[in-house]
Amino acid sequence: MGLFDSLKHGLERSREALNEIFYFGGEVDEDFWEELEDTLVMGDMGGEIAMRVTDDLREMAARKNLRTADQLRAALAERLEEFFVAPESDIFDDTPSCVLFVGINGAGKTTTVGKIASAEATAGKNVVIGSADTFRAAAIEQLDVWGERAGVPVIKRDRGSDPASVCYDVLDEADKCNSDLVLIDTAGRLHSSPELMRELAKVVKVTRKRAEACTAGPMPVHAVLVIDAATGQNGLNQAKEFNDALGLDGIIMTKLDGTAKGGIALAVANQLKLPIYRIGVGEQVDDLQRFNAHDFCRALVGIE
Ligand SMILES: Nc1nc2c(ncn2[C@@H]2O[C@H](COP(=O)(O)OP(=O)(O)OP(=O)(O)O)[C@@H](O)[C@H]2O)c(=O)[nH]1
Ligand SMILES: [Mg+2]
């Protein structure tokens, strides 16, 4: 399966709802506009974006005399694309680079670290993983499995250790080995817990401090929020809280394969003006893709 096909496959559930209105009857009438707005809201773009997009398309349809729903499909994809922010550069391509993966429990942080470690090690990079989830039982073992598969060392301490110390250790190792890419997994936590958010802010701070002192020069540190797309509009709250606590650099959206709420990617990117670096479209090692707003929007609305 090609990249675009697998993206389309991943977004199938999000797209089905839109397909219904685009295929049904095919006439652009009052019902069509209402259904379009409802479908966008249900796909979790949020009411405001849904309304803006619908109004803009309605105006365009009148101006250009577009009469069939199918003609509007491409225009919709283009309009949706405008909500995304393009990154200055890809933090996983930059060398050297240290990325901390943060997010609520079960969002897909550890899996994403594993997938990226494999992809970047295969591409010839010198990668090291840090296991700063010292809280959850089996978290370290889970990461070890991914590290082994990728042929990448995993720096860890005993369960219950200070997560900031692990970050310190992993940067020591990266410094010693001239690593290109440092990937640090953190424990899942609720964005609504001030205590856990403070702990995480400390982890990020210690990491930045140690990264600045690298022998070869300061290593840039990025905090990336991993969001499960199926959490829908709650993803917006998560993004806001994590961003307030840490100053996020970007987003990774996981589990787009299992949800009809793909529009949340757009809502979060637009609200926080943050780039999406990768999207997860399955549980396997290859089920992670670079995010491309153009392809994403076309796949979302079902353009071949
Ligand atoms: N379908 C699908 N499943 C995914 C994706 N990414 C992760 N998962 C699954 O989601 C579950 C949780 O993933 P983890 O990587 O353990 O999540 P985590 O954020 O590290 O969880 P905690 O460490 O407990 O906070 C696992 O069963 C993964 O296989 C994805 O893109 N698609
Ligand atoms: Mg984890």
C-alpha cells in the first residue's frame, strides 16, 4: 500500500460521514450546507471552524456557480488545509535533536517513540532512547522491546526513580556517543493534575539544562504532545494545558485509523498554532507517517 493509500485507509472512518453527503443526491441545496456543517462538527473540528468553512464554501459556490457537491470536494480540502501550520523544519530530521514525548495515559507515547526510533535508525541515524516513565509497571520493559527491535540503546533507571535523572543520564550518553537523535518517553499523566504537570515541567527543564552543556554544543530540546485522535474535543483541553505548562513545540496525533474524529487534528493545530509532526495510523512499527496537510485534507474528504 502506498503512503497516500494507507493514509486514506487510516482516515476511512472520518471520511465516511463526509462521503455520504457528497455522494447523496449530489445537488448543492440548503440541506447540503446544513449537513456539511453538522458533519464537520461531528468529525470534531469544532463548531467555529465548521461554521467558517461552511460559510466560505457557500460563498465560493455562489460566486463560481458550483452546483454539484462533487465540485465542492476539492474546494473543501483546500479550505481545510489552510488551518494547518507548517513547521520551520522537522525536529526528527534536525541533527542533533532531543525530543520529549508527553501526553495523557495511553495516548501512544511509548509506541510512537518505538516507531520513530526504528525509522530513524534504519535511515542511518545514531539514535538513543530514554525511559523517563519510571512510574508505570512494565513501561521500561515495553520500551526495551521497541529499542531492541530498532537496534537502539535504551537508557533507564529502576522503577520509582526520579524521571529527571533518567533524562540527565540519556543526555550524558548522547553526549558521549555523539547521538543524532535523543527520544525520551515520559509517564502518561492527566493534564488536569497540577502536581504531575509541575513534575513534567521539571523533567523538561533538567533536560534543557543538560542539553545546553553538550560537548559538541547545545542540543535543541523539543516537547511534543502525543494525542489520541479518538479523544475528540478533549484533545483541545489536553493541548492547552500541556502547552501552558511546558511550551509545546508540536503535536503527534495517534490512532487516526480507529476514529471518525480526524478533524480534531485540525482543531488542535489551529488553536495552538502548532505543527503536527507525525500521525499514527496503526499499532505496527510502520504505521507512522510524516504529516502532510495537503494529503491529509484530501484523504479526509475522499479525493482519489
Ligand atoms: N490503532 C492504533 N493504536 C495505537 C496507535 N498508537 C498507539 N497505539 C496503541 O495504543 C496503546 C497505548 O499505546 P502506548 O504507546 O503504550 O501509550 P502511552 O502513551 O505510552 O501509554 P502510557 O505510558 O500508559 O501513558 C497500545 O495498545 C498501542 O499499540 C495508533 O496510531 N493506532
Ligand atoms: Mg508509555
